[in-house]
Amino acid sequence: MSRKELELNVLEQISQILGSGLDLEELFGEVMQVLGQRLGIRRAALVIRDEATQDLRIAAAIGLTEEERSRGRYEMGEGVTGQVVESGEAQVIADAANEPVFLNRTGTVDDAAGAQTSYVCIPIKIGDEVMGAISASKPFEDDETLSADARLLSILSGNVAQALRLNQLVRVEKDQWAAETQLLRENLRSKYTFDNIIGSSPAMMDVFATIGQVAASRATCLLLGDTGTGKEMIAKAIHYNSPRRDRPFVRINCGALSETLLESELFGHIKGSFTGAIKDKVGRFEAADGGTIFLDEIGTIDTQLQVKLLRVLQEREFERVGDHRTVRVDVRVIAATNLDLQEEVHKGTFREDLYYRLNVVTVYLPPLRNRREDIPLLIDHFLDRYNRENQRDLKKIKRELMNTLLRYPWPGNVRELENAIERAVVLSTSDEFTEELLPIQIRMFAQQGRDRALAESIESLARKLAEQAIEEYGMREGEVYELVVGEVEKQLIGRALDRHDGVKTRSADFLGINRNTLNKKVKELNIPASD
């Protein structure tokens, strides 16, 4: 093989190696192994410039011991390596032992061997920036071979420069990702502290006391309560106030997936285990290793899958779908449901042994209708949040409207209240919280309350009039009905006409009677009116 063919063959091998990964030290070692085998290079080093100190250090090498590598540190301009990095110019030395600038810190030249050692040092550059250097030594053959080796190393340095830049970019991204992850974790911790769970009612005080004690343990927790009571928030509060806070919190809604899909999601699967399994998949339990898994709507799980879940809770191990290898995990389980699991056990739809395994510590979250004293606190909390998010200033709530919100049954619990407040903030145009900003079901509830109050008021008034007419004023038989009803009609029609400036059509519509009936009553009762 000619020298040219050899170089092309070597460069092809090196390109494949550099494109196969991101571990620069490992890749450089493989590259220099190729050069050692094909070109006879005995020792080589990749020297990198430290951006902080500007010193030069060996990042990877072949033919050097750990002790020799540790000695390979240089300042800018020091020795051949320091000069090459400082100037950006390569140096090719036929006899390193007789080069005054050559420091031989790594023992590249072995005087005892008695053979002439050549030394090549090539800068690694991207544009005008020198990032480091590649150095290599081998027994001197001839000037032509030395020049060819230097030329090949120069080509190699360009490839290494690109790999080094990519390595740096990946490292920067990893550092940024790590910093962002840490910031996110800190934000999550602050968001899900117990202080941020709103409530001062006796029922919520019991919840706080329980989760405060259970957070530091690894005990399985079962959260019970209606939809919208905040079971996921409590689960996160337990996790982020536990020793597992820096490990994953993984959530899965068991009611949203079929049995087959749920098993794959929980435990993972291997390629080819079922139709559509085109590659191996890590399950949620495996992803949550060291942390917490939150199984929402646990009561909907199929009985066959309950058996596998029971094994994970007891043995902390499972197999992926289609696999025979056992996977061991250290995961804390927090489960939640809005069903009565004891009733499901009696029906035979939920395994009794799984129920007792889940029911180590039970936390019951009361519905909002049972903790109405917390409603004003929750309203203030949600107003502050959504005013801030939407640049609004909605604050003023009239006492009547607050009473309506306190009386409303809130079938959707805290989630419904939060959605109602967010809607009001988004639709608001001033700082006044009016009834029109609320969802229609709450407005209908408020109207029904007013209608009921009006009906009760009319009923009380009618009873009082009847009693007075009969018992106090001594009216004769046959006069009571005509007099009382006539006076009520007269007052109603008179008020309606005054309200609508004497316009009979509008007044009739307001009263819910025909215009002809209104004209007849105006004449009969001698009510002043204009046409």
C-alpha cells in the first residue's frame, strides 16, 4: 500500500471513530491507537487549554502512564506545546533530544534507548481560536516520512477540533440543563411546601398533620376524596417534602388507559412483545426509581393487573411486558381514588390484599362543601395568582356575591372554584368582581336563591295582609278577597307603569300579562296612566 493510500485509509477509519460518540478522551484514545498501529506512533497526547486558568493539560493520551500524564501541564508559551498553542503554528522536530525548547516532561524521549525520536505538535484551531494541540512521537525514519506524518496530523487536528467544539457545546448544554433542573426542583419544592396548601378548617388541619408525619417515611399512601379536591397537589407535597425530593415524581392516570396500554406504561415492554412494540420502552416504575410514583384513579385498574401491582408493592420488582428478566426498583407509591375501595372490595372488583397493601396511611381530602370557611382564603389565593398571570386587578367582591359563593355546593370542589376565579379574572375589565363574570351554573344558582327569597317574602307579606284584613280590620264576609287582591294588583301595575314611564306595552311585558288585560285593569282599578 502506498503512503497516499495508507493516509486515505487511516483518515477514513478516524472519521468513523470521531463520529461514533461524544466521549472525547475515549475517542481520541481509539484514534491514536489507529495511528500507532498504522504509522508506528508510540506516544501521543491531546492537550486542552483550560478556559479559566489558560493553563494546558493533557486530556487524553496513549503510551503514557497516569504519573506521566499528570506531569504534562504547561503554561502558555512554555515548552514546545505551550509555544504551539500560543502561536497557533505547528512544530515538527526531527530530533527532540537536541531541541532546547523541548521539556520532555512526560518522558517522550528515552535517552537510554539511544534512538533518535521525532516529535510533532499540531495546534487544534477553530477559526482564529486555538483550543489545544495534538502531539505525537515516534522513532525517526526520514524527513519525507516525518513531513507526511505532520501533514496527516494536521488534517486530524481539524477533525478533532470539530469534535472538541461539539463536546464543549454538549457540556455547556448539559450544565445549563442541570442548572435549569436544579432551579425547577427548587421552584417545585417552594411551590409544594405545606404552607402553600390553602386551608385552615379543622378538616384540612387533620390533613396537614397526617402528611407532615408521613412525608419523611417511605410508607405507601392512599389519598381518598372527590374529584377536584387536590389529591395530586397533596401527593406532590408529600414527595417534595420527603428525602426523595431530588428524585423523579412520576404521575400516571390509571383510568385513562386500557389494560394492555396501562401495563406497558407501568412496567415497560421489549421490542416485539406486541403489535406496535417497535422498540424497548422503559416503564413508569423504572423511570421513578429512587423517587415517587403517583397512581391516580387506582380504583379503575383491572383485576389481572392488580396482581402485578401487588407484587411491585411487596417485592419491589417486576418484569417488562414480553421479558423474562426481573427489574428491581426503589419507588414510593402514592395512590389516589374517588371511589369507595372497601365497597369495590365487597363487589369483587378490587383485590382485598391490594387494598390493605395500599392502605398503609390513608389521607381523606374533604370536599369543598365541608370546608366552606376555606373558600374566602382560596378565592384570595386564586385572585392573586391569576391577576398576576393576566395583568389584571380584580379584587372587589360584594358581600352578597361572597355569600352566594359560600352557599354554592361546588360539585367540582377546589378545581371548579379555581376555574371560576380564573374565568372571572380573564373576563374582567375593572377591579370589581361582579356576578356576570361567573360561570352560568353559579349565576343560575344565585338567581334561584333570589327567586326563592322573593317567593318567601311575598308569601310572608300575603299571610300578614290576610291576617290583618280578617282579624284586625273586621272586614265583612265577601269583601276580603276583592279588597286585598285589588290593592295588590293596583300597586303592582302602578309600579310597573312608573318603572317604564307609563308605556303600557313594556309594562305588560314586565308583568307578564297581555296588554289588553293591563288596559282593563287600569280602568277597573282607576290607575293613572298615559298611552
